[in-house]
Amino acid sequence: MNPGRHVHVLDATLRDGSHPMGHAFTAAQIAAVASGLDEAGLEYVEVAHGDGLGGSSINYGRSLLSDEEMLAAAGPVVRRGKLTALLLPGIGTQEDLEMAADHGVRVIRVATHVTEADIAEQHIGFTKKRGMEAFGFLMMGHMAPPEKVAEQALLFQSFGADVVYVADSAGTLLPDDVRARVAEVAAAVKVPVGFHAHNNLALAVANSVAALEAGASYVDGTCRGLGAGAGNAQLEVLTGVLDKLGYRTSIDFYKVMDVAEKVVGPMMKRPQVVNANALMMGYAGVYSSFLLFTARAAERFGVEARDILVELGRRRMVGGQEDMIIDVAYQLAQRKGADAP
């Protein structure tokens, strides 16, 4: 467990937390959260649409503010930590990276499906060329065996990534699954390894600890767990657990609790809980950001959200296939009608 080992913690409240907020953070909210996190000692504060730079769209959800407006709100108050953004190739562009660099972003997390790291070479290269750090981010880590995840991590490293992340985007991995993937990656690459958890099976904090035990040195959290699906590893809880386990972080435990309780809590639309639909996402292995889309489709077509999620999991749907949620809901409604007496 390496007591005393330093763990780098990245906060994604203002990015992953955008999903349950309907991508409607205001500039004042962004500034308040980012300022509080910076004061609490977070090394990395990630700010973007939930689906990364360029994500504001009909397909992924329109954002109240542009990427530029969000970064302009956060940039001036993130003084000690590193302003961070996420980009998915095919959604974000070189122009988005230029804009991010101009607004003080120091780290870009380039995110791809766990088997598609090859599409990120140009984005990693341009990020580095602009003087920013580049983190490779392998989404939906459960959809490939450990050796395949390691192969893709090596690709990110070859492109110049400074850190490589394994992401449990569906919140479906069990601790042993996390250990297997992270250990394989850590043994393969020479750069640090990170882990991004979702809480659909109520294992986000436990899985983050499992990742550290397997060789990761970076983990993510969000205040109050605010994030897609049942949310992420709850930052203030994660901080306390890491402290009790003897790991060192840069975070002031009391200050981060205050940000979660006094700043983020009051702006949340609803408590971040593991309800039936979020649980089914983790059980079926469905991309966490599908939750609100699925709930709306279920109501529109008069079918159970759980049934939609099971079918999405069976079809192995991934981010970028949000349109399939409507198709599945429609097909289930047709089947329901045909089966009616």
C-alpha cells in the first residue's frame, strides 16, 4: 500500500458534474467551485462540457455557456492548481485546443474508447506542441481485457502522453477487475497511471483505492460525487479515506469538505444517489452519461428505463451512440404493444 506515497487527485466536478446539471453551470458557479477547489489544494481542476471541449450539441446536450466562457470563469481563480480540460477526438478540434491553451489550460485529457487510442495521436501531439501536458484517457475500460488495455496505454505513451488513465465509464468494474487492468497497464508503461471511477455499483472509492494498490498514482473525484450516472468517487470521502490509509495528497480535508457542503451541495439539482437506473447502468455496463437520455426516452415511449439500459448493455453501446437510446426505446415500445393482450 506504500504508506506515505503521494497520490495526485484530479477534480472533475466542473466537467463530469456537468451531466446531472444539464450542462447549465453558470459563470458564477464555476468561479465559486474552481476557487474553492484551488484554495483546498487540488492539483488539477477540470472544466468543460461533460463530453469535453466542443461537446455542446443536440446530440450531447447544449451547454448554457460556451467552452471559452467556462474557461474564462475558472482560469483567473485557479492559481495554485492546473486548469485542465477534456477532449474527445471527433468532438473537440484543434481550434478548441488552441482556445484552451489561450485561456490558461495546462493539461488536456485526450479521451478515446478503450480500443481506439490510435485516433488520438494528432491531438496528443498538438497538445504537447502548445506546451500543455497530455493525459491519455481510455474510456469504458471494462470493454477490453487487461492486456488490450495495456496495449492501448502503450500507444498513448508512444504519442507522448504524460499520464495514462483507465476509466470505468460505466461504473461496472469490481475491485479485482480494476486491479487486473491497472496492474497490467502499470507494468507496461513508463509513465504514471491514473484511474477514473463511477459509482453505479457504489464502488467508486473502493475501486480508486484498488487502482492505487495496483500501481496507479492518479485518481479522480468530484464534490458530493456529482457526475454522470450515480456520479464519481466522492472527492471529500476519497480524501478522508486516502488519509486514513496513509496516502499523502495536496488536499486540505476540511476545506474540501466545505466546498462540497457549502458551495456544490446547494447548487445540485438532486442528490447524487445510486437509484435503480444508475444501478442498472453499472450492472449492464452502460456509459454513465446515458442516464438522463435514457430516462427521457423511457418517459416518451412508456417503457422502463431499466429495460432500455439492459438492451444498450447487450448491444455494447458506447459514447457517441446516444441516438441509439431512442431507437431502443421505440423498439421496446413496439414490442410491448405487440405483446399486449
